Amino acid sequence: MDIEQINQIIGKVEDPHLSLSLSALDAIKHIELSEGRVVITVELVGPIIHVADIIDQQIKETLCAAGLSEKIEIIFNEVCLDRTNRQFLKEVKHIIAVASGKGGVGKSAIAGNIAAALSKMGLKVGLLDADVYGPSQPTMFGLKEAKLEAITDSHGNTVAIPIKRDNNLFIASMGFVLNRNEAAIVRGPMLASYFSLLFEQIEWGELDMLVFDLPPGTGDIQLTLVQKVPLNGAVIVTTPQEIALADVRRSIAMFRKVNVDILGIVENMSYFVPPDMPDKKYYIFGKDGGKIIAYEENVPLLGQIPLDVEMREANDGGEPVGLTEKYPNQARTIKETTLELIKELRKHNYENLNKSIEIEI
């Protein structure tokens, strides 16, 4: 079997998120064939975590079925998205915002757990907690006493270093800047100054993903932030009841107004399963509200997260379920939701990449 035959065979393998073949995506960049070994270089739109494993297996199975006996090695690279127009955060590959139209829906819990799940998958992740009125991430990650450290960078500028929580997870929060009793009374110019610190003066370094935990609501603060931060997309968190869904509509309208892609909706507190009756589901806050609004607004439903005492205990105890092995059922739900988020982010990145290529042409 020669290089051209190998290229034709694996070119039919499909990217499961984009529903396009590797040939259509021009993803096969190099094939090297030597005695007893074939090395294939594949370039995919990111984030490539998880999807690379799927395509790796498909390529190997397809070639083996076609009779290739050589040892197969596949090298995956991520398509470089254009970040030259960013004023800040140029070393971060992907930036997403987690938002909610109102408080009390568990937005910060979802943001923290998604960041934790991404880091556990192997991505280098930053979590930026910009919720000035109720910074939750210091509590969720057991960092209530932490403070940001200021250093002077190579250009002589003063920058802050995020707190390293795990090998792949770095956190910066308004809670590391303000005392607990200060947050609720910060207003005006001081507020703008603190926000500026968070996304202009923190030295994140190279990250695969930055998760931006926005303050709840759709006012001037939120609008200003999403206009300044170069987002790849936004996730909206809601609970199922009708009173929360009206705020979801406003959140979606806000992001669309500033041309930010909606990656999907996460419905939190969807149902309750009693520990002693695992076959029962109680829809305490109503049923499928997030699913309905996702359909109405033509955006994906990324996941439905149950109301669970274990998740509450994990969040309050500084070990989110996305980071620990103690609560496998909740961790699985968070992981599934996070994988759906990655899929939608890849779709949007691919669409935006094609738009930029068309503009250049």
C-alpha cells in the first residue's frame, strides 16, 4: 500500500463533530511511509481533546481493515485560529464566557465544574471569576484565603499571577482582590478598575481554554465585559422554571447584539433523584424549561444537571465534582456536558475560520 492509497482510505474518515471527512477538511497534512511504520499528521480545528482519540481509533481501524500491516502512528495538531486582533489574552487559544440572566441558578457552580472537567481531560485551563458581587470560585476550590501575587514582567509592567489550583488549572477571582464584605459596595470607577485588572493585568501565559465566569444579569457591566473580552462563545446557565427563562432570552439577545456565538444552554437543578430511590425523578423547578428555550432560540442544550446534595457538598467543600473522583455520577454528568460544549465550540471555530478565509479571499 502506497502513500496515495493510504491518503484516499483515511480521507473518508469523518470528523464526528463537524460531519465532514478528513479529505473535505484538508486535515491530512503529511504521510510518511517507511519499512514497518507509517506516520500520519492530522490537523484539526480545536479544541482537539477527545475528538483526536476518536479519529485516531477510526483511522487505525480503517487502515487495518484495508490490509495495512505496518505500525501506525498518528500526530495531531490543532489549527491555529487568528488571535492577532486581540489586545489582551493573545496566548489563550479559546475563551468562553459562562453567563446567566439572573442570580441563583448555579452559574458559578457550572463554570467552576466545567473548568475543572476540562483540566482533568488534560487541557491547561484558566478560570476567571469576574462575579464582583458574589465571587464563588475561592470557596468552590478551597482558596478563600488566597490573594493574587503581583510581579514585574519582562517589559517592566506590574502583572498578577493566577492561583495554581491543580496541575492544569489556574484561577483568578474578584475574591482574591476584595475582602468578602467589600464586594457588595464596589461601584463605578472602582468596579471598572477591578474588572480591568482581571482581564488586562493577569499573566495567564499559554492556556488551552479560559473560562470566564461573568456576573449575573444583562446590564452595562456585562455588556462592557463581553465587548472587551475576545470571546469564542458563550454558555447560558438556567434553571427549568419559567421565571428564569425570561432572563435567558435577555442573555441570548445581549450576546447576539455584540456578535458573540451562543454555544449552548446548561439547565441546572433539572430534577432531583432521592438517594434511596434512584429510579425516581422529581422535577422540583419544572420540567425541560432549558430544553424548550434552547429549541425556541435555535441553540444546543448542552446538558441537564440534576439537583444533588453531593454536588452542593463538593462545591462548598472546595473539591468540585468535575475535579474529584468522590462523586462519579455527578462527575459523569458534568463531563458529558463539557464534551458537548467542546463539540459546539469546535463547530463555531470551524464556521468562523471559514468566514475569515472567505474574507481574505
